[in-house]
Amino acid sequence: MFSFKISQTVSILCSLVIVSGCSGMSEQDKSTAVGAGAGALGGAVLTGGSPIGTVGGAAVGGYIGHETQKSK
């Protein structure tokens, strides 16, 4: 079973708070927020809870989420 560290738990909780406040956001903004949350979680898991991995994952995920929902 996975052993979550405090940084992973904080990342998950922050992602949930950010995503829950998305009612007034554009589709691109929502996609960016979801990508950042997923990237933070993935980065934390892949690097064993490293803060650098978590932040790096959030940055990469946010960028990918932003680019997938570009305005036309």
C-alpha cells in the first residue's frame, strides 16, 4: 500500500480546494487547474514526496492542461 507523506496530502487537499472553486472559470482555466493538480500528485508519487518533484509536476501538468484547451 502507498505511504503518503505530509507533502502529498497537502498537494491533494490543495488540488481539491482549487478544483472546487472552478464554477466561474473558463474551460481552459479549469483544464490548467486540473492538470496542475494531477501533475503535482504524479510528481509527488514519482519522486517519493520530494517538494521539487511535486512543484515540477504541477508546473508541467498545468502547462499541458493549459495547452490542451487552447481558445480557438
